[in-house]
Amino acid sequence: RIKLYLLKLYLILLFTHLFPAQFTVFCQDPIIRAGFGEEITLQCQLDPPIDATDMEVRWFRTTNDDTVHLYWNNKDNTRTQNTAYKGRTELFKEGLVTGTISLKLKNVGFTDEGMFTCFVDSGTEYEESQIEEGVVEASNEPELALLAYELSGFYYGIKFLCKSEGWYPKPEIQWINENGENLTTLSKSTTERNAEGFFTVESHINVVKGSGSIFSCVMKNSFPTTAKTSIKIPDTAFPPVSTQLLASLIRILLFVFPLSAVGIFFYNIMQGIYILL
């Protein structure tokens, strides 16, 4: 009986060596998205769904080969794990029996964006597949405030401030009126990024009577996420022609006209003298 058992074991090992199990690794969702601070699951599958319990499973960053999580010799191995991922990953061992390679990634941040590779090594062959973690999105509704009246030509315009914090990716800002006309060229905008990686956007615009009655500040990033805030300003809110400017202009004209008359008078006298000579 012992000899028969040893013979069977030998034949199994020989068959395994000569005809190793063939498999591929595929990721059903090659692109996943996550919000800042959330948990996500990176999941790939062996095809056929063979048992991967005794295989080496390694998740790493595609661009720099940094180890995200290593499962080796039937247990997790953290010695080569990148410090940025320590305490943030968990491999679902129960799924390995059916060839499911699922990795939980906790507290997702900006540095987690990009490609991850799932590598599986059976000892006789190895396969890998990539999965991309999409943009970590964050946004807030913009705040719209009336700052002051500002002189624009002979008319006073109304100066608005649109501000929003906590954006990622970097948003673009646009000003439009109720007719959909783009007023962005009339604005001045600034964008700053804080130490945590979020963007703050501020935009000033000075609008005058006749440019619309409903003004909207629209922010949009590549996620895409759009946030919009509008304010309605009736024509009566716009001040009339600047009386102070008109008074100054009249004073200038009253000064320039007499001065010009005096200049013309003396010019004619000089011309007469020149002719006599």
C-alpha cells in the first residue's frame, strides 16, 4: 500500500511538473474611482478560477514597482511593503480558493492615483494584469459675494468674488450670464494648492449694466464634477452715470476751452507779426 501511495504521489508530481496548470489574470473593472479618504477594493480573477492559496500574490505600483501588498508562503509578508501602504491594505484570503485576488486599500489619497499591477506566481508560471485607480475627486459649492461698486468708464460696475475650496483635480472657472454668454474674459482668477493637495480658486469679475441680470460662477474639473452658483442683479442695482466723474470732466473742459482760446489768440497774433516782417 505504501508503494502504491508513493507511486501515485510521484505520478501527481510528475504530471504537475510536465503539465502545469495554465491560467491568466484579468481585472473585470480595469478602472475604478474613489473619493478622498474612502476604502476601495482592487479585484482581479484567475481564469480558470483555480486555487491560489499556495501561490505568490503581489500587488505593486506599475510605474515604480513599489510593493503595495505581498502574500507569500501562505501568509502576508510586510518586509518589502512600501511604508506608504503599511496598515492600509488587506488581502481577502477566503477568495484565493476560487482564484479571486481582492485587495482592500484604505484611506485613499492623492498618491494612490495611477496604475496597480496584480502579479500571481504558481511556481511554474506567472501572470499579471493591471488596474487603474481613477482620480480621487473632491469639490465644494462655490461661494458668490458682492464686493463693491467699481468705476468702469462713465459707469459704475458691480464687482463679484467667486471662491471655492477643497477641489481636486484642479478646476477651471467660467462666468456666464442668463443667456449663456461667456464673460470669463472680464474676470481675473487665481488658483492655489495647499499642503494636503486640495485646490482653492478665487475669481473676481466687474460687470456693468447691460451685461446681464443673472450671473453664474461655474467650476468644473476633469472628473468631471461641476458646481454652479448664481446671483440675480436687477438693473436698478447698477448706479447711474458717475456724477463725480462728469463734474470733473466739466471742470477740465472749462479749464481747457479758455486755455485753448488764449492759445489760438496768441497764435494769430504771432502769425500777423510774421506776415508784417
